[in-house]
Amino acid sequence: MELIGKKVMGFKFRTKEAGIKYNFAMNNKINEIGEIEKIDGKFCLVKFNEFDSWYYPIDKIKKHLLNA
């Protein structure tokens, strides 16, 4: 499945399970809509606005896709 350009809802994930550190500043993005901009191995970069992008674990992001 091609993920780049897909809309996704921001969500919280567990750092240990994901293999990437969850930053508490990401709490502001929970339930906010962003767009997947880049795939980087096991992670994808989600852009929420011009100045705010965060990495999410690709294996957890699929259930948060909008109109998948």
C-alpha cells in the first residue's frame, strides 16, 4: 500500500513497542489530521502544518489512516 500523501489522525504510541521515542509535544497532535510525507524504514514522517512534522511507527499508523 502506498502511504505517501495519505491522511492520518495523530495518535499516541508506546516508545518501547514502537522502537522510536514518543515526544510528549506530540500530545498536541492526537486526533489532529496530518499527511504522510515520507517513509523512512520502519517509520513515516507525518506533516501536520508547515512547521510541525513528527515520525510515527509505520506498523501502528495503518489503523489511524483516514479513508484507507
